Amino acid sequence: MRKLAILALVLLPFIGRSQEAFIQNAEGREFTSLNGKWKYVLDPYEQGQIGFMPVYENVKQKDKSDRVEYNFDGAQTLWVPGAWDAQDPKLSYYEGSIWYRKTFDKPDLSSDKRYFVYVGAANYKSTVTLNGKVLGIHEGGFTPFAFEITDLIQDKDNYLIIGVNNTRIKDGIPSQVTDWFNHGGITRDVKLIEVPKTFVSNYFLSLDKSSLHDKTKRINGKLNLNGEVFPDNAVIAIPELNVSEEVSVEADGTCNFSIDVKNLELWSPKNPKLYEVSISAAYDKVSDQIGFRTIETQGKKILLNGEQVFLRGISLHDENPLRADRANSVEDAELVLGWAKELGCNFVRLAHYPHQENILRVADKMGILLWEELPLYWGIDWENQDVLRKAKQQYSEVINRDYNRACSIIWSIANETTPSDARNAFLGAVADHIRSIDNTRLLSAACKKDQPGDGNKAKYYTINDPLMKYLDIVSFNEYLGWYGGLPDECREKVISSDEDKPIIVSEFGGGALQGFYADSLTRWSEEFQEYLYRESIDMFDKIDGLAGMTPWILTDFMSPLRQLPDVQDGWNRKGLISEKGIKKKAFFVLQDYYNKKAEEFGD
């Protein structure tokens, strides 16, 4: 019998507890959407109480003499999903707590179901309560979480109150300084999920690499059931492949299985084939669209389904620049991935944190490979074991969410971090943790590079970060011509690595204000950015083992670090597309290079 762990929580003067579980494929479950307008109350001093009254208790005045100092019923509203800074100018740079309230009725009055509140993401720390009881606390602004409410839900007039705090903290992931906007709030979907007493909570399916070249291929899988009484068997069905396989369930509700299949079409950017897969156990059935592929390295090559691939990529933040808000819909994903396709990309780096799940599912359908990462970035407290615990937890959450997405091929474990014994040990532990959960993807990181001699005047750059030993792919960021020297200095540079591993240039580029035209040496002009891209591409294309690149970045994005009046105005201008959706000249330089690379690799 499998028991869920009880999470004991102490939150200021009040105590709550709940059972927490991971639920994969929330969109494929029976659910009631709790999206829409939510009432909210500000908590700028982060006390969890106003007028000495806990906000989560939804206090209401009983009579005219009763003292009450907050009132959800008469409060203003915020849209969920959505960042609060995108909805009210007064909240543009607000950092602190906001308490959201949503009221609802129980959708099904039967007693044979279980209910969970599922939140796609909320930035950064969330306190989830129902009907005056604290369910639990989740830390991490970009990964999903769920709390069971079966024993607390009422037939009528339930009130779900979630306190969200986006304060930047030293022991957070990310830490206190980032080069992107600290969007606060419930930024992704909220669902009330209904499941049977015993249900399929998680499942993993992947193509066995050893069967890649066989006529009959093998699919390996694992599933986890959640409940108190488990069936003896579960059924895995893939109708298009005439598969309906009964597999044995262990006493703890887990199951490991292998299925042999014939006539399997492999997923790839050229042929993004997805199969309808269903898993049935007891009274539960969950269906998903899953593609099957392999990804590996061979010396300095990356092999997709056993064939060399060049990753024609671009970096991306999880924003819709047209409305200056966190991306949170299928339409948002289709917008940016459509631009990436037009650019000639078969690959996108989802920087610098887990993006919305919709973009994974759209990429699966469009045939775009993806790089995913956590914000293990500037200022991380490498010596803090609690931070390491948080990193492992957040990686577990995003891996569980995205394991079955064929498009996702790379986990990146760091970006722009300085080598030290503590940092190396921390990231080594993260690498080991990821591989213990998922051995179907490659590991990379934006590594440190060094060069002998006089800074940018040195001819040879060497990528020699100790982190490389943990990685399958060596990646690095290089801004020569923007943060040092001028673009023509790229012509004499030679970049190399002693590792017999593929190399990805994970960032390069420079800023340009769309519509500002001048000569190629005038900073912030489209011509300067265009010139920089030409020189940078020529430099990188000579690297031995170059397997791809993800220039920085597809679109201009919000950043409070970028304040130059009449040029930046709170936007990082390194995008190839402006926040209005207009392409800059450098877009077409990269597009031309990618068209040639696609022809070279037969794409």
C-alpha cells in the first residue's frame, strides 16, 4: 500500500498540512478550470495576516461592530493566469505577497472521487489554502504543483486562497539578480482535477536505444499509481500500432515494462509523428500524444535517431512580447515557435527556467527540438545544501512534467557560472540527480571559457571549464563585438575545446533598437547588430565540433537592468524581433545561414 507523505507546515502563527502528489498530463485529466478573475489582497509586509487576521481565513464582518480590516468580496481582481505586473501599473515593480481568492462549487457530488488543486506555476513561493486550512507551500516559480483537497472540499461555496510571494531571495533559484523581469503572480493555469480513488499519477515511455536499428523496436516504460488499493494489472494501448499490452503492477503501485512494436515511425523535425497512447488501471484511464526518438552523441556529433543533426537554434524567454506578460497559452507558444520556424530553426533554447507546458506540446507537433534548464545562474549559493535540495526538487518536477515530450532533448544544468570547488560539486550532484531520473536526454551547460594573453586581443579561446566532465555537450556564451571590442575582432579568433564532445554556442549577439538605422559601427542600430551577426557566425562556423547554436535571442524581452532612455526603456534589445513583432535586419542574416546549414545536412 502506497502512502503519500504528509507535509507539515508552519506558517507564521498558523499551521496547516496536506498530502502532495505529482500529476502528469493535467490537461488530459477530468478537470474544472479555475482560470479567470480572482479577487486579491495585497500583503506588502509579507505577514500572511492583515489587522492581526490571517488572510487565508477569508474573514467577513459579522455585524456593524465587528472589526475586519480586509475584504475579499469587495476587492479588486486579477486575471489568472497572468503576471500581476502586466495587469495594473501600480503593480509594475511590486515585489512581495499577494493573496488570491477563487470561490467554486464541487463539480461532482459523488463520493468515489478524489480532488486536487493543480497550479501550472506561480512565482515564486506559494501558500495554498482551502476553506481556511493551509494545504502546503511550494517554492519555485516555473514548475507545477498539486495538493489534494478530497477531505476539505464542500458541496458549495469553497474558497481557494493562494498567497504568492515573488520576493527575490539569496537562497532562491534564481537568486537575487537576473537579467529578466521578475513577473509575479499565478502565471499558469489553475485546475480542479478529479480522479478515481486509485489513479495513474505518472508515466514514462521512451524508445529503447538498443533497438533503434531493429525492424521490431522496443518501448520501455514505467508508471506510478496513486491510491491505497492497487490493481494487479494495467493496460498500455497504442491503437495505431495494434498494441494493447497488459502489464503487472507491483504491490507499491509501480510498474516497469517493455513492449515490442513493429512499423514504428520515429519522431523527428522532418516527421514529428505522435501516437495516441492510453494507460488504464482500475477505474482510471489517461491518454497522451507521445513521439518516440533517440538522442545521443558520437564524438563531436549529435545523433537524432542515429543520424547527425545540426541544431539550428535560437534562445527564447517565456514571454509574449506583444502584451508584455508571461506566456501562458497555446496561442502564445504558436506565435514564438512560428517565428522560430520562419527563421529556419529546428531547435529552441528555453531560457533560463522551465517554460509553460504548452510550448512543449506545440513543439512536439511542429517538430522543433528543445533545450530546457533551471535558473542555476548568477549568484547561486553553491555551499547551501538547502539550495541544492531545491534544485533537485525543481528538476524532478520539470522532468516529471516533460519526460514524454519527444521534442525535449537537452537538460542544461547551469548558465554563466564561475568555477569553484563548491559550484563544481553542486552541479555534479545536480547532473547525477538528473541522470538518475532520465537517461533519455543529453546534459549540457553554458560553460566558462578562458584565453591566454591580453583579454580580447588574444587569438585563441579555450573552453576548459571543469564542469565539462559531467556533460554530453559542451556549450558556451560569447559576446565578442558587443561586451568587448568591435565585430571585426571576431575574424582572428580561434575557439576550441580539448573534449571530444559536440559544441553548441549557447549565446551570442548584441542589442538593436528596431527602426533605428545608421552605419554598421553605430551602436544600437540595426546595421550594427547585422554586422555583428555576420562576423560572429563566420567565427563560430570554423569551430571543430560545432553542432549547433542558439543566438541570444528571438525577441526583445523585459529586464529592469536595461534602462537606457529612448533605446532600452526596460527592454533587453538583443532580440531579432522587436516587442511589436517586427523583424530586425539580423534576423535575415541568421535565416540565410540556417537555410545553408539545412541544405548542407539534407534538411
